[in-house]
Amino acid sequence: MKQIAVIGSADDVTGVVEEMAEEIGRGIARRGAVLISGGRTGVMEASCRGAKAEGGLVVGILPKSKEQANRYVDVAIITDMGDARNVLNVRSADAVISVCGGAGTLSEIGLALKADRKVVALKSSGGVSGMLAGKTIAGKTILAAESVEDALKLAFE
């Protein structure tokens, strides 16, 4: 069973970005994969909500406590590692889809590239995903997706 991580902004997520993340979650569940995320708010919560709406399994890798989990998380993994948990998020995944994002998302992208994970950035979502989509870093390319469907297709190829 594939495991796909969805990473992105926790705060100040626009309605459009939230819809994109939710549809990515739906697509992951429809394809029978497990959704992994940081399990909290914003892009994480929207993708978890989408996966749950399709009957998918949602794993949240949390920084400190179970109370941080959004209500759509089925399996809460408590790390007590703060942002260092980002290593677990991306190393547990077969592929990573990045939606919008800031510094935390940037760190996860870097960690995923170092771990030889496929990274797909949804260009139209903005943030670091928009900035890094299609870029090559140390010989590894962040795949650029123009749409949610493109992002899902690239992640599952």
C-alpha cells in the first residue's frame, strides 16, 4: 500500500488552497493509499478531511501531543520532536505532495530530496511550492504540477 505525504501551510490558508489540499486528500484515498501529514491545521487538515470523506486512512505525525491532531486523523503518532518530526513525515512516504507552504514546508522538501523521495509541488498553490516547482536542487528535480490531478498523477507514477 502506497503512503503519500501531503505537506504545506498550517496557517493563513486561502479557501482555494484549502480546496486543492482537500481534493488531493480525496485523490489519495480513492487510489487506496495512506495519507501522511503533520496532522494539524491548514493544508494538513484539509487533505486529511478529503481523505476521510473517501474512507481513506489518515496518519498524523504530531510535534508534541495527541491534542494537536485535527479531527480527521485516524492514527496519531506523537513524536515530542517539534519540527524535527519533518524527517518522519517524508521518510515514511513513497512520495510527497507540497501545497503552498512556508519555512516548515521548505525544510520538508529539502529532507525529502535528501531521502530520495519523489517531491511534487503544486505550482498554482503559491508559497514555497509555487517557487520551487520544476526547480532542480543538487541534481534532484521537484516535479511541477499545474493542477491537483497532475500532482496526484505524478505522485503515483
